[in-house]
Amino acid sequence: MSKQRNYSQRKGSSQSDEDFDLDSYLEEKGQASQQIHLNQTSEKSVRNPFLSRLLLVVALVVSVIWSYNVTTDANWFSFFSGGQSERVSQVAPVSPVSPVTPIQRTSNESFDFNSDSELGSITDYLQRLDQEGLLNDRLLNGFEARQVYSNGVPIEYLKALNDAGYLSEFSFVYINEYYNNQIPMEYLNVLDNAGYLTHFSFVSVVELYKNDVSLEYLKQLEEGGYLFDLSFVYITEYYKNGVTTEFLDELKSKNLYDNLSFVDVVELYKAEEN
């Protein structure tokens, strides 16, 4: 009640609306606003010279740093990275690596595929593999050992592969196929020493061996740039029919090589020879 009563008293103590001059009131307010604006503008004008001088100093510092880096053969990045670019430029060049000579594999003994070998039970087979040091994750794990056992691969053949250094590189599929097709250890060594064994699949190796493809012919194809682009079917058919690399070069020069099958090439070669 006291707040309401005081408010009524303040209203009652004011002059009547007739004595109030609205034009004078607005003029006074306008003059006051202009005065405040002028004061703020004058304050800004006082601060601006200081800001201008500060920017000028910063610009001078940057120009000095830039000039220093240019004259000392450094770049802007090396200034901030602590001179790492200079340390990199001082590293000695790496000398070229000489080509690696292929490992010449030889086996101490040739496996006789005509020899009879009893496999025994699967547990006896695994036990003997373990005793020979062949049953492990590096050479033959349990699954792989069971697969070669099911295929009738004797332990003597596995020992021969291990002696030649192939057991750790061949999967059980390769082992089974090489054993079933009686691929001599010497033939694997020849291909490996020439650098071809890792390139060919087990199917290619088997077919090349069955078709008596000579190492000399493989080298001719390699020198001509054809060996690694041809499947074993092309290689064996070209070899059996005497197709030369010179004839392949001739087909390539006439833009025919890429558009012909091995049958086409063989027939064209026969026609040219006759």
C-alpha cells in the first residue's frame, strides 16, 4: 500500500498537462544525444593514432624478418620449423642398391616317386611329422598336415621339400599337385634359380613340365617381353609349334599381336613357314 500511495503522491505533485511544453522537452533530449555522440567520437579519435602506430610497428617487424630470411637463403617455412629444411638438404644422397642375386637352391637328395612308403595312421603320421620338426605353424600346421596325408604324400617327400627350402613357401595345394604329377625337385630348382617359380602357379609349373618346355625358350620369351604376359597355354602351344619371338615381334609391329588368340598365332606361323 505504501508503494501505491507514494506513486499517487508523485503523480499529484506534478504540474498540470497544460504547463508541459513538448517541443522544449524534445529539443533538450536531442541536444543531449548529440553531445554524447560527439564525446564518443572524440574518444575514438584519441585511440586511433595509437592503433595506427601499433600496426606500423608490426609491419616493420615483419618486413625485417622477411628480409633476414631472404638474405640468409632460408625460406619462411624454415624460420618457423627451426631450420628443418636446412638439415634435410644436408642429408647425403642414397647410393643405388645393386640388384639382388637370386638364391641358387639345391636339394641334397632327389625324391624317388617310385618308392613305396607306408603312411600309417593319421596319428602316427602327425607324430612322425612332429618328430621330424615339420609339424609347426612355419612349415605344416595341423590342417595342412591332414590334407597332405589325405592326398597320400609321404613324409620323405615333405622332407625333400624342406631340405630344398620349399616346404615353408608352398601351400598344401602346391605340395599335393607337385607330388601327384611327380615334379622333380631338380625342375623346381631350375625354375626357381631362373626367377620363374614364384611367378608361375602350380598349374603352370605342371603343364610346363609335362610339355617339356625348355628353360632356354622361357628365357627367350622373357627377353622378348612376352613371358609374363602369357598364360601357360600360350607358352606351351607356342613352344610345341616352334613359334619364335621374332614372329611375335612381327605380329606386334603390324598391330596384330593383341587381337589374336594362341590358335591364330600358331596357324599364322605355320602358314608363314610353309
